[in-house]
Amino acid sequence: MPDLPLPRYSLWQAIGVALGLATRAIEEVRAGGKPGPQGKPGKPGEDGRTLAFRGAWKAASEYQAFDVAMCDGSSFVALCDAPGACPGDGWRLLAARGKSGPPGPAGATGERGWPGPPGPSPASLEVDGEGLLTLRLGDGTRLDCDLYPVLAKLR
């Protein structure tokens, strides 16, 4: 293998030279260097629209193309203006709902709350000839219980 000459510059010196050359080239262009030939026309650009996150999907809201709505734990992007109900033909799934994880540990027991007001007390209890038990409470409410199936088994 032939002996290679030692490098003339260290890495940092080489970077410094490269930056100096680049700076000089930029200055020459700014000073009025000749423009190069015109390049080929590029591909048509996009219309500049981007995703717009709209939160939970609501039937009463109006949606446009690229709107993102959440529905049943998944997110969908509108494919067109007025895409209709989500999910549907006017929407594409963006991110699917994941699986539920395992339940976490039970939390600490909270303090006992204040007792509530007493409920209405019973006012009357009646059983009619058809086996319908009626409990009337002091506030006017009524609870009915059909005892006929139970009584029929006792015969």
C-alpha cells in the first residue's frame, strides 16, 4: 500500500475553509452574479389546507374537507365538504380506538357523607281480590306489586 500524504487541514480547518468558500459564493451572488438557466417547471402545489381538529363529532355541526372529528373513541378525517354522518362514506378512519387496559387498583375509601333527608313513610298497604299489592306513601306515590304468580303456586 502506498504511503498517503498527511492531510493538509484538520477537520475543523476543513470546515472553516468550506464555510469561507460558501460565504464568498453567497456574497458574489448578492453582488449581481449571472443567474443560472431556468429550471423545469415543478409539480402543481397543494391548496395549503391542513387538518383542523374539531373535537367530538356533532350532527348539528358543519364539517369541511380535512376536518378531524372524534367518534366512539376513534378519530376520522373528512374527505370532502359536508361529509355527512360520522363514521360514513365521507369520512376516513385516522386513528382507531385502542383496547381497554386492565383495571387499576381500587382507590382509598372516601369519608362518609351527610345523611340524606328521610324518605316518605308508608301511608297504607292494600291487597285486592286479583292479588295486586299496593303500597301508598305519605308523599302520594304508589308502588304496585302483582302477587298473583306467587299466590297461584300456593294452590
